Amino acid sequence: MTSLITTELVILDADQGTESSAVIRALAATIAEQDRANSADGLAAAAIAREEKTPTGVPGGIAIPHARTEAVTEPSLAMARLNPPVDFGAKDGPADLVFMIAAPEGAGKDHLKLLSKLARSLVKKDFVASLRAAATEQEIVDLVETALGLRETPEEATPTEAAPTGGAPTTTEPTPTSAAPTESPASSTDNPRRVVAVTACPTGIAHTYMAADALAQAGSEMGIDVVTETQGSSGTTPIDQAVIDAADAVVFAVDVDVRDKARFAGKPYVQVPVKAGIDDPQGLITKALAEADAPNGRRITAAHAADDSSDAQSGSRESVGAHLKRVLLTGVSYMIPFVAAGGLLMALGFLLGGFDIPDYAEDIVLGNSLWNLPTEYGDLALGPVGAYLGAVAFQIGNLSMSFLVAALAGYIAFGIADRPGIAPGFTVGAVAVLMGAGFIGGIIGGLLAGYIAHWIGSFAPPRWLRGLMPVVIIPLVASLVSSGLMFMVLGGPISALTKGLDSWLSSMTGTAAVILGLILGTMMAVDLGGPVNKVAYSFAVAGLAAGSVENPVPWEIMATVMAAGMVPPLAMALATAVRPRIFSQAEKENGKAAWLLGAAFISEGAIPFAASDPLRVIPASVVGAGVTGGMTMAFSVTSQAPHGGVFVFFAIDSFLLFLLSVVVGTIISALLVLALKIFVRKGGAAGLAEATAPSAATATAAATTGSTTGTDSTTGSGSADEANPTEPVSSNADSTRV
């Protein structure tokens, strides 16, 4: 295993400016210069995005910016000792010690364990003091490698293995009792208070382990037993259930959902962002025990796992709208695999067995085999073998699609009530299918089942009944009530509404169909993977199962949504290829990736462009995507696949017209975004001259390669030595942009 840190990755007593982003870019460039990353800009962008989500400054003048990205080719640590210090968002002031952790997307467990071990070492005051006192880069490397256990610690001095003040143990592996403090005089009572804690952050490298050790150390100082579970990238070993049962309270210091939260049912708890576990561990332990002592303190119910996930971000309960959006998107996300597999298999069945394969498929798969090929099948089948294989693919896909409404309802209920809601949700979804209520019935039934299960789970049953609640009582009662209401009250009206909607969509032709395509295309581009985009996509996917040769409108809507969603990233890729001079180096790199992302129907490929210049990129994307949506509906293009773009060509009817629609929208959006960038800010010929004249672009550049901030060229400010002579700054990268 190669070394994580070398002397070339250490910067001592350097002035890296006053912004955390500048420090991150400098460290990313250092890593890339050592051939440990294929793109300094890509690494910096990922680390800055993580920094914007949650600042990485921690108490003690330390910051740990980090990222896990495909831009990294070798796990690396880069360290800067700053003079002057730079603010990374810590409560106690700016940081002078900055460790940047860079991990590849597929980093191995061994490397991730070492990275997490470094994060834990930064909690130790002696280790941090040694870093500040080091005189050379080699001393820094020696200290870090000793802390990581990569070399032996000298007997006369063991600063990196010494127990922190207060007697908390050194923890190196995420074992169930790894964070349990050694007994101190303060905790040697007959019945010490006990707290269990779970820590987790999005990348699972640094904050996860620092929070765990900070809580363990704080518990030792307070005379309280604290056992932690780190749900990080280097692996998770769950706390023993007996330890959880014996605990007085629970601390969740997390930025992501807690895995298997139902283990803690009935326990008093607090839930906060992971950084709070580093900043104020004693306060969290005190709050958790206060909840335990309060008669009406917060308790984790059987249905609490989903509801409290937002508390980690906001510290309060989410709004009704945000809650509904989250649970609906949960249902859609779990439903999509059924649709994706089923739709593609059905499309493959049509390809092999012809478009009349539905008429023969069931008889063929039940009455024939590879050794007894069918003799009766449609004229368009690819012979007996094609007819048989097509029938098998079609039937598998058809069965997969039959789960669509049930899966939607089941996982909507799961989003509300966690695992106890799954069975009632699937059951009411199946009832909705039987009643002809379609996906609207699935949505309403899933919400109904979820809230009923959640309500039942909110009761505090006797201890002897607690084990039966999530596996028997909640599913039984919630299934009976929700499915009974669907049968006796809701199914009929929803079925009538669904049939009316199907009839209205099926009757759309000509101008009405084009307008629908225009609206759907606009929705796909207006927020590039956000809520509006998801509404349009969910509408298309949910109706996909209702499509057929006789009623192709749902397939047309799916093709429209997919084609329109491909336009924004493809347009940005085309724009960077046509006029590279008006884009930064980072944008040009993103443009190269956007070709593939757009072709695969990943609208998020345009987000880096929209984030830096929303008032130009989004309107241009909306216009092109709207045109594409209108064209696909006008051409009656259909798609039986919910995703994949050009790579599922066999599932798209009239594929050449599909491509034509995408190309036209892409060209329109690309030309619009170029016109807006060239003409709107500078005005007419002046902007065009700057975009086409290398000397002018060079003269006005005032940022290093890949920078996303700079100085407006019209102000005349900015030092000459900051300019990059070969890569002009993006025209939208000035400090005065809207």
C-alpha cells in the first residue's frame, strides 16, 4: 500500500489567502502535481461542495476538508500549516492546521481506515501540538505515519498514542465497545449513567470518527459511560443490542439517515448534525440525559426512523410540504428499478418477438421451451427462437411492471413509518391495482398506510408486547384499515378519476399534445434534477405501466421527458466545444463529461454550469428542452424505458425522430447560452470581441486556472501575476455577476 502522505504533500507556514476555497484549491493542486489526482479542479470542486454543505473546521484551529471523487487516483493526505490562519467555520476561530483528505470513489477499506484514524488523532491535543511544533516537512510526515500506525513509536516519546486529557481511550477500530471509556474515579460508581451514540457524515471519512472520539472523551471527563457506533466508509460494527437496551439515552450525531434506527426504539434521544458532536460533545450528552429524565422527553418510536432524518440538517421538524416531497420521492426511487428492469425487458421482448408478442407471450412461455420452440407467433418475430426468447423477456418485464403500484405505495409507507409500513403499503397498492385506481390510488393508499402505521407505532406498549408491534400488530392493523378504506370508500372514486385522466391523455393530439410536451420539457430543465424535474419524471414513470400498443400516450410522455432531460447537459457540452474561450478550465472539463451524462439522460450534468451562472444557463436550457418536448410529442415518439437515453435505443420507437428532437433542442440551448454570455454582460460587439480575441481574454484574466471567482475585466483591478496566460477566466466568473 502506497504512502498516504509525502513531504511533497506538506506546505508549511504558507500564506494561502483568506478564503477556505483558496486553501482547498492550493491543496488540490498539490495533490494533482504528484499525479495522485487527474484533475485538480475536479478534486477542488468536490471538496468545496462538501465544505459548503457543512464547514469542516473543528475546535482547536483545525480544518479537515475532504472529498471522495473520481478525480482522485490515489488516496492522499495533503497538509498545510497556514500563516495567517483561515476561517473554516469552527466556533473557536480560524484554522492554522489544514488536512485535506482525498479519496478515490472506490477507495479500499484499508486506506479508508487509515484516513479515519488520522481524523481521530486530530482530537488528541499532544498530537496537534506536535504538528504545530514540527520544523520540517519530514517531521510532519513522521508524526502522521506514527499516528496511523505505519511506523513504530519511539519508547521515549509517544505523543500520538497518548490518551487524551481526561483519560479517554485511543480508539482505532469501529468495534461495539471501542469508544467505551476506561474507568476513572469519576465513573467508578455503582450505577454510572450510560449513553450510546451513532455518528455518520456523507463521506464517512473524517467527521464520523472525530465526533465519535469527541463524545467518548467527553463522557469520560463527565463520568458517563459512552459507547459509539461509527457508520463510516471504513466499515460499521453495530453496537450490541444488550448495550443499547442498557443505555439511558442515545445521541445521533449524523448528517445522513441512521442505519437500522429501529434498534433504538423506546430510547430517549437527541439528533444533531455530526459537526455538533465535535463542537459540543458534553452539551449533547447532557441534553440526551435530560431527555431521559424528562417525563415527556423525546422517544424513538417504531416509526420514527424516517421522520427524524431531517432533524440532522435543520434541528427541527420538517415542514408538511418537505415531508410529503421526501416520502413521495422515496416511493418513486424504490419503484424505479421495477420500472427500469420491466420496461427494458418488455422492449427487448418486442424487439425479438414483434409488436404482437403480447398476444402470444403467455401461451408461449407456458407451453414451449428451448427444446420445444413455438410454431405459432407473429409475422414480425425473429423466427421461433426470437419468438420464444421475446416471450420470456416480455413476460418477465410484464411481471416486474405489475409491481409498480404496489412498490410505489409500499415505499411511500416505508418513508413515513419505516419497515412496519412496508407490508400495509404493498397490500393497499395491490388493492389499488385490483380496483383500477392506478398510480394515483397507489400514492393515496401509500400515504394512508404509512400514516396509520406511524400512528399505531407512536403508542408506548407494555414491554412484553413491544417485540410484536413492528412485525405483527402494526402491519395487521394498518393493512386492515388502509386496504379496507381503499376497497369500501376510496377505490371507486379514484378509479373513475384515473380512467378520466387516461381518456384525456389518450385524446391529446395535434396542438394539445405539443403543448403538453412543451410543459413537460420546461419542467425537466427548470431545476435540473430538483423537485420540479422530479415531478415531471415521476409523472412519466408512474404512468408507464399503462402504456400499450393501443394506448401509446404514456410511452410518448416518457420519451418526451427523457429527451427533454438530455438537452441541458448536451447543450452545455456543445457550448464549451464551440466557444471554449468564454468558459473556465473547470467548466471545459465539466463540458467533456456532460456529453456522456447528457447522452445517458442525466440532467444533473448541467448543474455545475447552472450553479455558477443560473440566470443565463437555466433560461437557455428551458427554451431548448421545451422545444424538444414539443417535438417528441408532435412526432409521437415512444419510449418503454424510463432511463438510459440513447443507450436504450431499442426501447424507443422512431429513434431517429427522437435524436432529431434532442439535437434541435441542444443546438437552441447552446446558441442561447452563448449569446447570453457574450452579449448580455458586455453588450454586442464588445462582448463578441472579448470572446474571440485571445489577447483580450488573456489581458482580462484575473484568476488561476479553474477558478470560479475573479475580477471583472471592466474594473481594471487584479494583479498581473494572477492571470493565467493560457486559460482565460470564464466570462461568468467575475465578482460582479448576478
